[in-house]
Amino acid sequence: MELDRARGYVALGLCVLALRASAGDDGAFSKLLGDPVEQQHVISGAKRATVVLQNPCTEAQFSIENKFVPYKPLSFDSGGNIASGAWKQIVDEQGCGTRHVLNVMVSVHGAGDLAFVPLLPGTTHADPVLQKDAVKIVVQALSTVPGGREANCAIGYFANTEFLQQEGVTLPGAKEPPWRELWTLQSCTQKMLVPVRSIPDPTGTSISVGPNADIRIVSLAY
């Protein structure tokens, strides 16, 4: 199955220099990331992730990883306050015998005005625009697999995403080579493991899901 071209944010990368405009911005951004108020907002955003809400754990401990993924370049005003930009911060949740890697997009909506939005959990390399479009096609693919939609069940959410590997060569004009991931959805008594392949090209990134024979349905043990 093929997804229409997804355009918007630049391809993901962990290159800090891509996010910063100057050494001064470097210091201002580090100060922002170390602000306890900002950190609490990030954790609050992580706690709104569906996988957390569907698996409540009063013992859960949340910690912010010391890295981020740039989405939009940063800018700061003369007072050192952030004025524009967007990035992803990663939060580890551990407790009740499980661990989740949670992702929060932080975006600037005005001078000092930050929004904290939970993204899909796990290690996906898909940016927010690609995630939104890929979710649709993954759900559509499951509707064509026998047993992919659990009858009489009102619960359905993305429990994890796992980056597997890059593969092949970078297409002419693309920013990076194709890569493969495994996305896990969960319903009432089963989980569905769906292979997802992303193929960057000069105009954006296309997504293929499946084939259906490679989509696995696993019963949950309770």
C-alpha cells in the first residue's frame, strides 16, 4: 500500500547544529532545556500519550533523555527568549514492569509561548507530518487483514514504534536513504505488528505498509 507524498517538516536528524543559528542560541537553548518548568511541561505532555493513558501506573517514573530531534530551526529575541522553532524531546517511562519511550513535540507559537504535544511512542524516525499520514494507512491496512480489527472492542491505539534499519541508497535529491520500522497497535486482547517502510525522495517521503502476509496478530496474555 502506498501513501501520498508527505510534505512539511524537514527529514529528521540528530544534528544539533541544524537547529541552532549561533553560539549564543546554543547557550539560550541549553538554558531552556534545563529549565525545571520546561522539563515539567515536557513530562506532562508525555503523560498525555495514549499508551500511558491506556496503561496507568501509579508507580511510573519519568525521565527526560539528554537529546532532542530538530524539526524547525530556532530563533531567539534580544532578551534570550525563544521566538520560533520546533523540536522533539524524548521521555523514558518505567514502572509496573514495563518501559515506554515517549516522544513530545515542543513548538513555539510566539515569544516564550510553547506547546507540548505527545507524538507516537517508540523510536520511529517519522516526523509529525509523516506520523499523522502513516497512521491512516496503517489503520487502513489492518482493515484488510483477517482479524486485524477486533470485534466488540472499543480500544485501539499505537503502543510502540521501532526503527529497524536503513536500507538501500539515497534517491537523487532525497535527504536520506529509505528505512524500515515496525509499528505495534493494541486493542482489547491482541496486538498487531505492522511493517512500515519510508522512502524519501526529492518531494517528500512516501510510505508503504505490509505486505499483508507480514502483518502479525498476537494474542495478549493476561
